Amino acid sequence: MWGWLLPLLVALIGGVLRFVRLGEPDSLVFDETYYVKDAYSYLQSGYEREWPEGADESFNAGNPGVILGTADYVVHPPVGKWMIAFGMALFGADSPFGWRFSAAVVGTISILIVALIAQRLFGSAALGAAAGLLLAVDGHHLVHSRTSLLDVFLMFWVLVGFAALVLDRDHARRRLAAKLAALARERGRPTRDQLLYGPWLGWRPWRIAAGVALGLALGTKWSALPYIAVFGLMTVLWDMGARRTAGIKHWVRGAVVRDGLQAFASIVPLALVTYVASWAGWFLSSDAYNRQWAADNPNPAWDWVPGPLRSLAEYHRSAYSFHQGLSSEHPYEATAWSWLVLGRPTSFHYESEGLTCGASDCSQAVNVVGNPIIWWAAALSLIVVLLFWAGRRDWRAGAILAGVAAGYLPWFLYPDRTMFFFYAIVFEPFLILALVYVLGLVLGRAGHPAWRRRTGIVLVGAFVTLAVLVSAFFLPIWTSETIPYDQWRLRMWMPSWI
């Protein structure tokens, strides 16, 4: 009972934080100017269209009809924008609540998923609830869940894919045990030949679900691509470990031959098919950007490729070149080195004119700064998790590190590219899991002496309480509350936050 009640409770807390005053600010903020208007365009045409100068003012005033009829060139895939469009279809394009609704929904559901994953990894309903609560009250995740940028949807689908693979791991190990037990019942024990490579485990529905989820992540942002590679390798390594534990002699080859090829087919091609299908609106149109490129640029050597696919390939070549050359200066750009220590958080919104708050100077802000207690502790926890993975080969530590590495390390390959701290949202759930991994070590096991358990409970409880109190302190600058300027300044703990 507690295994469901506690995760649902922390998800409810997170939902309240995300949905209350979701319409504030009541105007487009930061990159909402691109993605919300693109989502409205999807509702009208199924693809992106251009907007005139001053379109934000018209859109904020509830008049999105100023959209132009010409196709627009964009460099991000459709899935996240379709998800934003869903909320707008429900509540109207003139409603800030409507255009942020989907972000709040997936943000809330992701809290529940993290709580359930942590409960499975650490075998504790309390630690699962702690993971969900820490994610629920962290400002970085909270702001993303209250703002319609693509990154929160990217995080969601990556997390769904990871959860599906964890379920697949459990399912595969149970099936392997059942098949070996059946062989043992037939002859008293499996034969030597049967233990050379082990049995084929059959179709893996959770792995297929992971392939679809990762395809939807890729259809949100291309930065999901490393997750497809890393998670695909991770699930094969899990199969190797299961066969080795079961006494399979050639456990590496057995996992690769019996399950590895199926793993590849279930994840990589399926993710690619899902990705291409997400462009359905573009395919069904006749005048979307680059839609007729193949017809305008005939090439006999490539006539065997359908024209729409050739046009889409050219579109992707152009978008890749754009991303490679993206190095313009921005006041809130932050190198990947600074992300874990909150070196340069992004300001999504700041207003000081025409506000009343009982003081001479007032501020209204949406700062994408994480809870420092949570983020700094999580950064240190990664060291502990790395040591436990290297020293004890703990699969849980390896899975957590895989989730962080796939979302974080690729950014170091592009030191000249303009990047922002808010990109870190994709691997934040894994940072939370790393932190809770260490909290579990502090808490101790059930077999430890009573005094050790009491001490662990006090320390873990004190840390979570402190994190919640710090979040309460920062809440006004995460949710666009109007406060005195000196109160806003009090929350700028480092000069680089301003």
C-alpha cells in the first residue's frame, strides 16, 4: 500500500506546486516565444508557419490570428510542440494556462515515475518518496514544469524509456530463471549444452516500449540520441549480468547473440521509425518548409528514395549545420562545467516596472536556479556513486551514471557552442537518484543496529527537511511572485546568478 500511496502523495505535492498560478507570468517568456507559437501553428496547419514583427504582443493579447501563411524554418523536431499544442487545444491558445498545461502534466507525472523507480532500485518506499519529493520541490524541475520549453518533454520521454528498461530487466531475469527451472525439471538439471549460451528469452514488451519512448524523446530534441546508444548498451550489459549469475558459460556471447540483436531491433530501428512518424504533419502537408525540395532538386542517383524522405533528409542536413554553427553570445549562456554547481542559471523572466508589493522597488522573476542544497549534494553524490559502481559493480550505480553521462558528457564535445544551464533538466532525475542512493547509504540497512538506523533516519530526515525549507525560500523567484527587490536580491546567492 505504501509503495503506491507515498509516490502518489509526493506527485500530488508536485502537482500543486506546478498548477497553482500556472498562468503567471501571463505572457510568453524566454523561448516560449518560439515553441508556443509553433504549437499554435501545428493546430492550424500541422507544420510551422512564420509570424510578423510584434507577434508576441498580439499573441499575449489573445490574438494569435496574425500568423502568416508562409512556412517557417525551425531546427527542432515536432513531438514537444505537439504536446504543447495538446494543452492549447484543451484550454485555448489565448490562455497561458493552456500553453503550459502539458508541461505541468509531464512534470508532475515524472515525479511519480522517479519515486517508483527509486523505490524499485533501493527497495524502500521511504527512499522512493524522498526521491519524488526532492524532485517535486527543486526549482530547476519546477520552472521547467511551469514553462513550455521542449526540454521538460525531452526529460519525460527519456525517463519513461529508462523506467521501461528497468521493468524489462526484472521481466527478463524472471523469464530466464523460469526457463532454466523448466529445463531442470525435465532432466534434473540443465544440460551442459543448454548452459553454454542459455535460452532465448522471447519477445520483450518493455524493451519495445522503451524504443518507442526514446523515439519520442528524439522527436523532441536531437540531444536524446546519446540516450538511445547508452541505454541500448546498458540493457545488453544487464542481460550479460543475468546470464553470468545464472551460470551460463558463454554469458557474453549468449547475451549478444540471443538477446543483443533483438535489443538493437527493439530500440534503434523502432526509435527511428517513431521519430520519422512524428513528422506526420510535415509529410501530410504540401507547403511546409523544404517539403518540395526533392521535386525542385531532382537527382537520378537518388530517385529510388521517395521524394518526401529525400526532402526530410535535406531538412535534417540543414538543421545539423545550424546546430553545429550555433555560437552566438547570450547573457545567460553557461558552459557545461558550471552546471552542477549552478554557476550561471538562466533567467526566463524579470519584471520591475509597474509592480506593487508594499515597497518602493518590486521584482517579479522566473529564475531557473536549482535548489542549491539538492544540486550541490547531488554533485558530491556522483563521486560516491562512481566509487560504488567501480568498486562493487552495483548495477544501480551504473544505471544512474549512465543516465547522467548520456545527458551531460556530450556537451563537452562542443566547447564553442552556445549552451545553457537549463539543458541539464534531461539528466536531473538521475542526479536525484544519485543523491537518494547516498541517502540510502546514510540510512542504513534493516539489519543494522538500532542506534545506527536511528542516526540514519535523523540525518536523512534533516537533509530532506532542510531541502524543503530552502525550496520554500526560493519559491517566489521560481513562480513569478511579486516581492520587494531586496527580497529578490537576497535570493541571488552568487553574483553570477544575476
